[in-house]
Amino acid sequence: MNKSEKKRLKFSLIPPIFFLLIMWIVWIFDSTFHLHLYKNGIYPLTIKGFWGIFFAPFIHGDFNHIFSNTLPFLTLSTALFFFYKKNAFKVLLLLYFFSGFWVWLAARSSYHIGASGIIYGLASFLVFSGLIHKNRALTAISFAIIFLYGSMVWGVLPLKPETSWEGHLFGAITGFILTLAFANKKHILEIEDETDFNNDISEFSEPTISDENFSEIKYFYEED
């Protein structure tokens, strides 16, 4: 990796770290002062629940929940800003809103919280975009994501009652739709030296996480 790519990598880390910093601050305050912020999450087809679209990604149920979302979000969002600099913010904001909007519109009547809908959207966007564009670096990133996080596919199925599989599914669908929406746009950064692909990819491939705890959007039933 040359100097310009190292500099680009550093700048690509700034937005994800800022997002994660807010996420952890919210969790620390919530867990310390017992604020029960989950009630500010997404609750389908209610006015208050609609505002949860904007709050839910920053709210997590416990330490395992937030920790299991941290490394995948850092890895995938950094890859997004590294390879898709021109439209990275657009993609992330659209994933942020629409992955939550579909949960609000069609998910179970429960509180849905967590950032893994965005994570599924990022993974979907990066995988399909890399395959569609047939760019060597992006294709390699696609296969790296499939290799590291292939077990994510089980997260879109209703296998665990405590997990919002709808959030995972709608996040992945949103990522795929955005892939098609941006397919013809000139939004990919040119890689200066294609011989450095393996080194570049290793920057994004180090964080791993067990399948058991990966990116679960927690939800809570409304109390009667």
C-alpha cells in the first residue's frame, strides 16, 4: 500500500469511528443509568416508533450486542469509504434510513434496536457491487466478505425469536437495491497499483467474530 492509499485509509476510518463513538457513548449512558433506551427504538406502524428509525442503530441491548456489531461495522464501513469515496455518505445515509424504514413498515410489533441492519446493508452493497462492476479489487473484497461473514445469510431467516431477522433481511435488500441504483455511476476510486490488492484487502480482513454473536438486532416486546 503506497502513501496515498494509506492516507485514504486513515480518512476512511474517520466516519466509522465517529459513528461507533456515539454508539458506545449511548450504550454506556444507557447501561449505567438504566435509561431503557430500547423504548426509543423502531416500533412498527406507530408515530413514536417511526422516530426510532433514526435512533435505533445507536441503541443496543447489552455488551455482547454492541460488541458483536462493532468490528463488522468498522470493517465494512471503512471498506465503503475507501473504495466508494464519492458516494459513500449517500450510500450509508440511504442504508441508515431505508433499512429502518422497512422494519417500521413491515416487521413484528416489537421494539427493534441495533446497527446490524446497516451492517447487512453494507455487506450486501459491497458484495454485489464488487461482482457487478467486475473490478479486480472490489471483486476480491466481495469474496473476502463472503469468506469472513458468509454465516450472515442465516441471520435473514426467522431462526431465533429474540433476533430481528426482518432488520437483517431488509438491510440486505436495501444494500442490493442501492447496488443497482449506483451501478452506472462513476463512484469507484481508481486503484493506483493493482499489484497491491492483497495488501489492501488485508487491511479490511483482520477483524473476525464468532458466528454465534454476529450482528443481531435485538428487539423487545411491548409491555402490556
